[in-house]
Amino acid sequence: MELLGLDEIRDLLGGISKQRATIIVGRKGFPDPLATLSMGRVWDGKAVRAWIAKNRPSPTDEDTPG
């Protein structure tokens, strides 16, 4: 199983800012984190990669959860 933190998700999304990544992972439909550790939330890499392949948020997308 591949686990991803916010920094890894940022990289998969093209090196976006931490603030933008936080908005994206909070959107309805983004995979729920598997756990919250002292270092932060962790997600299932397979689920996140599938979400990115389907949704691919671009830098011009609106920065509002939804």
C-alpha cells in the first residue's frame, strides 16, 4: 500500500502550493484520509492517483471546495 501525505499530493498535482493542496484535499469527492498522524493526514495513494487521473485540477480551477 502506498501512503501519501500532503507534500506528496502537492508533487503529484504539479508542485502546487500547500494552501492550494489543502483546499483540493478538502473538496467533496476527494478521497478521505486513512488516518491523521502527528505529522498530518495520510491518504491511500491508489485512491488519490485515481482521483487525480479523473479530475486533474488545473491552476485555473476555482479555489473553492465543492
